[in-house]
Amino acid sequence: MADCFKQIRINEEKFSINDYDGAGAENYKIICGNIPIMLSAPHAVNHFRNGQKKWADLWTGGIALYLQQITGCHLIYNACFAEKDPNFDAPENNDYQNALKQYLKNTPVYVLLDLHGSSASREYAVELGTAPSPDKSEQEKQEDLTSLHDAKIIEDIVISTFNQNFAKLTTLKKSVWKNKVFSAGGQNTITKGISGTTDTACLQLEINAEYRNPDNQAQFMALINAMQQIIQRLSVLNWSEIKKEK
């Protein structure tokens, strides 16, 4: 466990430099993996939306990089502040999403997990977003699998794995929500944009700050263990058969 915390803290320094503006000439970076699963951390550094600078989703970059290191998954992350928001900007001004689309054209990636951070005041541990249409009813949104290309097994694995890892925690915030607050159905989210233009199923994960804080060791490790298991479980599925069933 100590090595995990140490490595994630080292990873996070890449993003926290310059008060979370990051550093370097590249706005985003892609790391090629060897399993058909990919992570995305678009808000690992500060970003820009509607004329305002927005604070980074702390630890999403360090966590995503660590998960890539231990699982061998593919990874894309925002590396430095460039007055853009990869999870909001229109396609013609979204280098991050356009590079991701091009990468997926040439790389067999079946599932993209897009990591975000939400406030500790939220009542959930993690919320799943599948990009439902805004005009759907609340019940329809709970059943929606739009960004997953109707592959319910992805949702089942993600939810059950989180629940298994969070069950014994003492915190009251152990729930896994879906499409209640952050559905990924808004303006040009990564989950919406990438799932709608590629064959890759996408899932937005909004992670409560309580679980992204290394000082909360139990919650933090439960999150890391769950994410590692999710990536590994998704990576060994028979995707050829799943595509035939849809």
C-alpha cells in the first residue's frame, strides 16, 4: 500500500506543478497500452470554460497514470493549461478529443473510462454517466446505455466492482449513482463525443473528492483497488461475442 501512495504522489507532481497549470509544450499526452481498455483524465490540470479558469480535478491525473502503470491500459490526459476544456469545447476547437478519435481509429480499444472529480459534498461515492438525451425521463436515464453502445455488461461490472470494494467502508458515502447529477449528456463531453463517433464504448466516472484524497486512506485504496479490478475484468471479456450480441 505504501508503494501505491508514494507512486501516485510522484505522478501527481507532474500535474500540480505551477499551481496545477502543469508544464511543457504539449497540451495532452497519450500513452499506448497493451490491453483494449483506455483511461482519460481531461481535467488533470486547470482548464478554461465559458471565459473562466476552472480548477483541476485533483488527483485524477496521478490516479490515472498509476492505473496505466499497473494494468497496461491506454491513457490520454491533459498535461498543461491551454485555455481549453476537453470535456466541453466544440469539435472544431477540441484538440484532445480529435486526437483521441484519431488514436481510436488505429487502436483496438473497446472501453474508454473518462475520469472526473466532484465535490466532497456530493452524496455518492462515484456517479456513472452514459450520455442520455436531456429530454428522457428520470427512469429512462437510469436505464440508458447510449455511450456504452448497449453493452450492459460494462455497467454491471463497473457497478458491482465498486459496490464490492466500498461495502466495508465506514463512510456514509458508498453509493454508486448513474445519470442523476452528471450524466455526460451535456455539450460535447468526451463520453458523448467519442462514443458517438467511434466504435469505443465510453463511460464517465465522477469521483467524490473524499475518495480522491490520499489522506482518507481507506476510501482512497478502495477506489484504486476497484478501478484496477474494473480495468482487468473489462480487458478479458470476449469482445467479439459481445459485439455480435448487440
